[in-house]
Amino acid sequence: MSKILDNIREHAQSIELKGIKKSYGSNIVIPELDVTIDAGEFVVILGPSGCGKSTTMNMIAGLEDVDGGTISIGQQEVQDLEPKARGCAMVFQNYALYPHMTVADNIGYSLKIRGMKKTERMAKVAEVAKVVSLEDFLERLPSELSGGQRQRVAIGRAIVREPSVLLFDEPLSNLDAKLRHEMRIELSQLHERIGATSVFVTHDQVEAMTLADRIMILNKGNLEQFDTPKNVYDKPATVFVANFIGSPAMNLIENIERDTPLWQYCNLGLLDGVMGDDVIAGIRPEHIEVVEDGGMRAKVTYIEDLGAYKVINVVLASGQELMISTSLGFDGDHPDAIHIKFPEGKLHYFDRQSGLRL
């Protein structure tokens, strides 16, 4: 392993946000946020547009002032420090490369500004270029590189500074689907080698699920859940998370009348003292079983054939609409109706008032 990577891994720092607040005039972006990110952890901040993802990252980086609370990197409070004093390096969405500089000069620019001697600087640049697989492109200009290669230059420029924290602001959003897939793999492998504390902002749940050690899900500045990808998917903490994570999204069933077939199939009798209008039942589309006999009759309204699987839109007798993902082997044509079951153990329950998992 290279000396630079050894230094980054050794000096990776935890990040603690305590009571962080941010407003723009009367617009409250972050009401109050408490989060701890472990040293060396890869955390993805996920949520819809306007939820406060980039604002949270910018406050960590020092690009935005906080209106309340503290930010600690390692054992040091940094909310009042200049960005350059926080030990963070950032990879931006637009890469922000200097078009007139070579790859080598772009990667080593921060070292040059710092006054590092050219021989030492170029040795570090060569070491980093090898880490990000750019050793054969050091004399090229950014215009002569592919989108993925420009992305690697931006990452190389960040890690050459040997930061204690790496920040990524939607770095894959400008790439096409195939290249995004390739870069997700590269970023995951790079994190394994680097070991830096990494915070990655995205609105893309595929990026979050494939890259993160833990996912921080924000909704209007509020923390909905901070957990592993598996737990976020298998045990969503709120209705928002259940509806936001997954494609197609989880089916949410409300206003279930007592002692109806739907009540029975949702196993609501297992919830002591719960009325149908007190609870939201949820089930993921891929967990609904299509059966030959028994079950609930469901009228088919539309079928999306996506090649590897189908998504069937149905309506129950109660009027409840559901989506069913048939990746588990359904090979039917386009019937008028099908019969379905909810497997035991695959249902989720949420309090209708608070939205919290029961």
C-alpha cells in the first residue's frame, strides 16, 4: 500500500454533528440534526431534492455557516474554522478541473499552492495517479479525458492532500448509466483501499445502497433513519423511508376495515388494540406472491414488461391499488385478474399519526 494511503487511513477522523441548525431567512432547512459518523466509515446522505443533503455537507466542509450547534472532526470543534483548516477534501459534481492544466498539474495544484517543492510534489502526484489508475494520462488535458477519467482526476486531487475526511457532492450525476455503474464499483474499491472517512451526497438510492456502510436519510432536514443499507430496506423506520427506498416503492395500505379479507391478509389481528385506521400496513412489490388458488382476487390494470421481470399493477375489491414485482418467476401473459397472498413475515406496520414503525 502507498504511503499516502497509509497516512489517510491512519488519520481518518470521526465526525459529530450536535444540534446543527440552518435557516435561510424564514426557510428552515435543517431544524436540528444530531449524527455521529465513525472514523473510516463511508456514509451516504440520501433524500429528495431540497431535503438538506448538500447543506449538511457544506456545513461540514465549512462552505456554509451553522446557525446553531457544533461540528466536531476528531476531537476538535470546527464550526468556526475556515474550510482549509478542517482537514476535509471535496469532490464536486462538476469536477471543477482547470481546463488549461494537465492531469498532473490538476492533481498537484493544492500542493503547489502550499509551496511544496516540485520533486516532492510530482512524486506524490505519481503515487496518487497510480491509486486512481491515471498514471498513463498525466500529460493530458481534461478535454482529452472521458467523464470517468475526469472524475478520477477530481478524486486524485482530493486524496493527494491526505485529508482526514473526504466529501463527495453528487459526483456521479453527470455520467451516463453505464459509466455510473462502473464508477460505483471503482469508488467502492477505492474506499476499501483508502479507508478515509467519506461522506457522499446523492438523491440516487442505487448509489446509496451499493456504496454506503450506513445511509443517512433526510426529509425536510429531519433525520428519518441512519442505518445500514440492509436495515434501511428490510426494516424502514418510518413511512417516508418505506416509500422512498425501493423501486418500485413499498405498497402502503391504509384505512383497513376490521374483519375484512384485507384485514385478515394483513394479519392485523396480531397487533393488540390496533384499529384499521390507526395503522399503515406495508409490503414490498417483490414480496407479494402470485398464486394459482386461494388468496385475494386482484384485477389487473396494467403490466410493465421490463425483460428480467414484470411489474403488475392491480386493484383489490376494496379499491386498494398495489404493485407487484414478479422477479421470482411469474411467467403469465396479461390476465384480467390474478390471485395474490402476503407471505408471513414480509409485512411492515407503521403508526398512521407519527409515521413511525410499530
